[in-house]
Amino acid sequence: MPLIKRKHGTIKAYIHDWLEPDQPGGINFFSATIITLVIVSLLSLALETELLRDDTHLDRSPLPLVQFLNVAVVWVFAIEFALRFWSEGENPAHKGVAGRLRFLMQPVTIADVLAFGPELTAMLLFPEYSGALFPALRALRLFRLFKLARYVPAFAIVGAAVKRAWAPLMAALCVAGAQLYIAAMMLYLIEGDTKPQAFGSIARAMWWAVVTLTTVGYGDVYPETMWGRVAAGLVALAGVGIVALPTGILASSFAEEFRERHEREQAAKKAREAEAKHQKR
């Protein structure tokens, strides 16, 4: 893992460089620690939800340690955000009050705050009610996944690929919505009188349409008449397209994104090699 070796004039510049490594794929000790804490905190969340159940078959003695670990992670993330906010002035785009406000309005910054802010507030302001508040706040720990987007290149590639394919994905979503509605209406008209509990309205038939078109097929609701089964067969065949269309769009977008990133990396590598040769001369 590359460490920060550049010289800076202030401590703030050093801290900003540690928090925001600008080397390609650069991960220093600090960012590796944050990645580890995110993974550990999510694993401890899964364990905590099991240990808190009265019917658990696991030994509940590690529960205090798991809860202490989460408190420690909350404080680490709070300190990290405070340092990030303080040192963000080194970024020309976030200098001054207006720049800091732009920084706070970024989606990744909002996710950072939600990853620790609500739980930290409950611990500081309502310590006697923290036990009752934490169950509702545990779901917010999922925002810690967004912290990985800062340091793990794979998350950046996912975001770039989805952004690239946004327009065709929305078109596919519109097609899927139309198919769902048409499928629900078909079964409502055909099976509405035969099985009113399942197909008595378009709203009721929508559950069957979702399950069938996504090829999940729970089997809890199904048509019984001949024409209902014929319609269900057609809907099931159309469901293959609903799954395949966005999958193909995303696969193409991922391949294009990987290709362009590889070309940029190769071009940057050649430029560095050419510059090194020129300096030697």
C-alpha cells in the first residue's frame, strides 16, 4: 500500500492527503483501516441482530463486546468526518463557506454523516433511551457501505457503469412497468371471478405479475382456468425479457467502462514512461 510521501506545508495538507489519496488506486494505512472497520461493523451488525433475539441458539456473552465495537466504530467515523471536514479546505473546489456547503451537499458526504450521526446523537443526548433507539438506527449502518466508494475502485466502476447506462435502464424500467400492468390486467379479466382473493382486482393480481415476470415463481398464487394458464405462459415467457434486458444493458456498460479505464491507464503509463525517458536525456 503506497504511503503519502509528498511534502506539504501544513498539517492540514498532510491530513487531507491521507484522507483523499490521489494516487491511482492508492490506499494508505488510514483508508485500509476505514475499509476494515466498515466490513467489521457490518459483520457485527449481523451478529448483533442474532444475539439480541430471545430464541437465539448462540452464546450471548459476546453481545457486550459487539455493542462496544459498534460504539467505537461510531466514534472513529465521527472523528474521521471531523478531520475530513476540517482539511477539505485544501481542496480548491471546497474552499470557504460556499465550498464547505457544496462538500456537505455531496451524496457521499450525506452518506458519511448518516453512517454515524444518528447513533452518535442518540448516545450523547439520550443515553437512557439508547437501548430503545438503537434498533431503529441499526438500519442506517448500511450507509457505511458508501464509505467504501471513496477507496475501493470497484465501487467507482459500478457507479460509473450505472451512470453510463442510466437512460437505457430507465427505458427498460418503463417497459417492465407496462408489462407488469398488462399482465395483472389480463389475469384480472380472466381469473377475477374464479379466484377473487388472488385476482379480484388489478392491484391483487399485481403480486402474481411481479412474481411471474421476475421468474421467481413462488407458487402461492396461480391461475386455474385454461385461458388463465395460457395467459400465464405468455407472461412467463415475457418475463425472460424483463430479466435479460437490464442485465444486457449493464453488462455492456460494464464492459465499455472497463475498456475505457484500461485505455486511460495504458495511456497514462506510456506518458509516464515517455516523461521518464525524456528526463534521463
